Amino acid sequence: MSDPGPGCDVPECDVPGCDRVREAAPGTRSGRVPGPRARAGAGAGWLSNHAPMAVEALVRHGRAPAVHRWLELGGEATAPRVTEPAHGLGYWAARHQPLPAPTPPAPEPSAAAALDAVPPVSDRSGGIRDRLARLTGFPVWPPRPAGAPDEVAARLEELVRAATHRYAAYGYGEPIMLVHAATAPNAVLRTLPALPRTLWGPSLEAAWAASAAVTAAYAPAEPAPARGPDPSAPEFSSLPSSSSSLSSAEEVFARAAAHGNDHAIKFADTALDVGDATALRAALGAVELIPPAL
């Protein structure tokens, strides 16, 4: 999303045509959406970084005052709704990098098994684009193409759950980047209702490719020990392991919102979608592992 214009900020906006939704903002420290826009830089745009999912999460949980209405599927095609996604799509098109097409390993029966079987890239130097070029392949999953739309949605839910759970043990390896193994397929899952049914199958394939590629590029070889390699990292094994020991889901999200980092926020929101104790443990781990923004 392009910069909405001079003078446009949350919670007040006087720019003509700036299409905002106002909502109450309990729990925010400054009364405005924390962080993403200020850190994006001039012209970088929300759709070209991580903010849309994080901002949507803050608004849905009552912790941000406003969100641009293009985050709502459907509705009138106002100028901001058309222009801002266009800027973001242009950025994505410029940065697009096709994955290599190596011979895949054998199919795996479940998303969790498939993520465990993803071969890591041998050279972890450079950024994501460098590492993607070194992929050697990842398992075929689902083992057979999803047929009915309901099956596509179920497989995406399975992938989101598996990647979220896996973060609880492997997130210490690269706390920010590994968030995307779960949030990318969850973003696809949320947009399915707005897509033609003919695109649901390809969307599942793209979601799996994204999750597997991030796993190959950044996941450590072993799950976290009692304490991660960084002495300041949280003791994952000591985080609550049962729902009775955990704070409520909304309390977990409140910690992520107060933390302020886009990745911690959107990962906590994804963990709440999954909703079980392991997912909430993973969200708490992300809050501890990712440097706070606020």
C-alpha cells in the first residue's frame, strides 16, 4: 500500500478520499496503530511489507483504532481500495522470484510430516532470495491433489496448524523469518472466499511451496534444547504445555500487541486461529524471541 498521503495518520485523517474504518482502541499504548507505517519508510507501502495482516489482527481484536477498508473482502471499489493494492502488487511483481523445480522427495501423508521432511538448504548465507535459489526440493504434499473446495480449506488449515506447532520447537532458529511458514498459508486460507473456485487448488500449492521454502531456508536442524543457542532466548521446554496453565488466548494476543513487532502480532493472530495449547505456546515463544518494537 502506498503512503496514504501527507497528514494521513491513525486515528485522525483529513486527506480527501482516505477510506478508513474507525474502531475503539483499548490496549494500544499511543492510540494509534503501532509501528508498521512509521517503519515502512516513504513510499514503501503496507502491502509491500508485513503490516496488512498485523493491522487486521489488531483491529479484529480491538487493539487498533482504524484499518483501511481494502482489508475487508468485497465492497465498493473506491480509489484507495484500487490504488493501494495496485502499488503492493507492483512491488510484489518486481520482487517475484520463481522457485527452482528440483526433483521432489517422496510424498508425505500429513503437513507436519512434510514440514519435518523438508531438506534444508546447505548454505545459509545471504537473504531469502539467495537461499531460495539453493532449494533442492521439498516433499509432495498433499499426497494427492485436493478435490472439492472444502478439502482445499481443510488442507490449508492443517498446514497452518502444523507450521504454527512447529514454531514452538524450531522458531528459535530464525524467529522472524520462520513466522511466515505459518502466516503465509493462513493469509491464503483467509482469502479463499474471495477467489474463484478454480484458483483454490493452485492457491493451496502456492501456500505449501511458500511454507516449505521458508522452512528449508531458515529452520534449524534440531528442535530447541532446554535453552536456545542465545543465552537470552526463552526456555521453550519450560513454557506452559497445557491449556490450563496458559493465559487466555486474548491475553496471549495482548502480549503480542504490547510487544509491537508486526511478526509477533500476526503470528499470535494465526496461533489464535489454531487455538490449541501448542499454538499459544508458540505465540508466547515468538513474543520472547523477536525483538520488541514498542
